[in-house]
Amino acid sequence: MSDAFEVLAPEIGTARLSLRQLSLDDAPAIHAYASDPDVARFTLWPAHPDEDFTRKFLANLTHPTVLSWAIVWRESAEVVGMVFFHSLHRRHGRAELAFNLARRFWKRGIATEAATAVLDFAFRLVELNRVEATCMSDNLGSRRVLEKLGMTHEGVMRQSHRRHDGFHDMDLFSLLRDEHRTRTNPGDGNPPRTSNKERNPR
Ligand SMILES: CC(C)(COP(=O)(O)OP(=O)(O)OC[C@H]1O[C@@H](n2cnc3c(N)ncnc32)[C@H](O)[C@@H]1OP(=O)(O)O)[C@@H](O)C(=O)NCCC(=O)NCCS
């Protein structure tokens, strides 16, 4: 059983995005893309069959045990996806990150931009020590986003998740608070990094 977050998702602005609390009113926009079989190819949920399904999906994601943001493409004010933390274990300082986007917005750096912003928030204000993320082993897009976030691949959880078509292997990634701090503020209490060239001058 995961814990409830004690904070609400605040509005966060990034270069191209506005992240704001996900709401049941987002059902039409979320349904429009979550009903796409390509979007659901590597997710644990099926392509949404109707808007009622999307409303129930959103009811779970707007519960206090989930910290969720709608990703709004600022230029057009469209909701193009979502990013959220779930499975919070306060005692262990740990939660899981997840995201999904409308297909026509893929490969523009949006998931990376949104997830970077919410990770900053979570490590600063939710007092997490470890953020985990999982993806199906053949979900190359998600895997690449997690690598770009600086997360470490810990291994494969064999057949750890089941969905309508059977059991799936899931890759497990994690980012620790100290790693995030070093990444976002390289001079923070750590010896400066030296390149091989500096260590072995010729
Ligand atoms: C996974 C997903 C969120 C990625 O979002 P995105 O905004 O396209 O990702 P980004 O543009 O930030 O991409 C980051 C990197 O991944 C690469 N990438 C993105 N999609 C890719 C794909 N399908 N195959 C290979 N690489 C991919 C990008 O080229 C970029 O790499 P680069 O900077 O080295 O060029 C999006 O494809 C999606 O919503 N998929 C469906 C839902 C889903 O699978 N969610 C994750 C469940 S765990």
C-alpha cells in the first residue's frame, strides 16, 4: 500500500511547457491520445476504449497517493500528455516516476523536459531519496528518456508485470537524491571532475 503525498502538484513552467495538476476535466484530451493503440503498445493499460474508461483512469491518477501533472504545450495550450509519481513509500523516501504523451508530440524532447522539471521538484520538496522508473524492456523511447534523466539501469525484473497479453519483463531504473544534486549542481560539495586527459597529461 503506498502513502499519500502531502503536497499538491504545483504549477511548473519549463521552456516550452506548462505543467499543472492533472484533473478529471482532462478526460477528453487524455482520451484522444490514450485511445491510440501505438500509445498503449508498451503501457500496462490497454488503449482506452471510451471516455468513461479514461475518467476511471484519471480518478486513480488524481488520488492523493499520486502526484500528477498534465503536460500542456504552451504554444497551443493543448494537453499533450501527463507525468506523475506513484507508489510513494515515505518511510523509504521512494516513489516511482511515469509519463505518457500523445503520439504526434513524440521525439521533440517533451517527456525529458517534463520529467526533468518534476524530478527537480520531487527531490527538493517531497524529500525523496530515490526515484524509480520501470519500462517494458522493448520500450526504447521510454528507456532512452530514463537514460537522459541520468537514471541508472539496475536490471531486468523478469515477467514482473502482467497485462491483457501476458507477463512482461520490466527494466528497472533509479536516480538517487545525491546523484540528482551532483547532476543539477556539479560544484555542490563534490571534488571537481577531471577528464582522462587532465589526469594523464602527455
Ligand atoms: C516514451 C515517451 C513518453 C517518450 O516521449 P518523448 O517526448 O518522445 O521522448 P523525448 O523526445 O524526450 O526523447 C528522449 C530520447 O529518446 C529518443 N526516443 C524517443 N522515442 C523513441 C523511440 N520510440 N525509439 C527510440 N528512441 C526514442 C529520442 O530520440 C531522444 O533521444 P536523443 O535525445 O538521444 O535523440 C513517448 O514515446 C510515449 O508517450 N510513449 C507511449 C507511452 C509510454 O510508453 N510511456 C512510458 C511507459 S513506461
